Amino acid sequence: MKITMALLFIWSLFSCNITSEKENRNKANTIVSKFKHKRNASESDTIWVSQNDSTVFKKEEVIINRPCSNPEFTMHYELLKPIDQAYYYIYNGKQQLISEGKYTKEYTYQGQTSRVGNFYNEKSYYYKKNGNLKTIHYIKDGRNDKVELYDNKRRIREITYFDNKSSDKEKVEIYNKGELEETRSYKSFDTYNTVKAN
């Protein structure tokens, strides 16, 4: 009887410890949403949120089908009740900044108005498995603007600029150890002129 009670006591301590470790891990991986109100009409409300915050994001697993590859599962996050004209900083479960930009319910570009709410001016961040920054993708006026690639020492490696109407490559800057090495100006998909840096 004493052995059973001792085992039960040890098991209860162990299970409580596991529960508290899980709670601590979950708290560490969740960024509490913060909200900073604008002080005047020229500023935007600023919001810091986590994709793990179920009051801010709806999370669902979806299947992606690509030609010539197997279907794969990925997580899709939908922003719940977005605030018009607010500037968002969005973090993933690893507390890495993955996106920032102003949410707009209605956006006008070159006389055309889109009434679909979105981040029309946005920066998206992508990371390597070791946590280092890999790529920043810029969207300007709802179109591809540029993509920056980084090396293992977090130095700029390459910047690709896109035409704002066709999204074709316009120019690529190649860097070596963070210093501009050459610039390629594209005439067509695979034809370009190269200018070496001084």
C-alpha cells in the first residue's frame, strides 16, 4: 500500500511538471497582441499580433496541389476582423516577424479601385531552418516590387526588381559579401545586359 501511494505521489509530481512545462512553452511561443492608437490623422494604428492568437487569426490546414508534385498539407491563416488603415506586425509561432504592412479595405491604384480588403503594401519575411533571414518580398500597390535574398551571414546577396505591370524581372543586383558586384538589366525573360560595379 505504501509503495502504491509513493508511486502515485511521484506520478502526480511528474505529470504536474509536464503540464507546467507545456504551459510555459505555449506562453513563450505566443505574442500577446499589442495595439497602439494613432495620435493624429496622419498616423496609423499599429498592431503587433501572433498567428497563434486564435482571437486574431483563424487557422486551418489546407491541401496544396502543384503540377508534377504530390499534394501537400500547409497551414492557412485568415485574419479575423482586420482593422482598416492599421499597420500590422505579424509573427509566427517561433516569434519571427513574417509580415508587416498596412491593411486597407479599399485601395485605388492608377484610377482602379479594389474593394477587397488586403495588405496592398507589405513586406513578407522568410527564414532558413537555422532561423536566419533568407528572403524579404516587397509588395507595392498590390504588385510585386522586389525580392531581397540574404546569405548565411545575413548580408544582402541579391535583389530582384520587377515591372509593376507585368511582374517580369526588370533588374537584378548581385552582391558579394554585401558589396554590389554587378547589375543585370533584363530585355526579356532570359536576355539581359550586365554592368559590373566599380
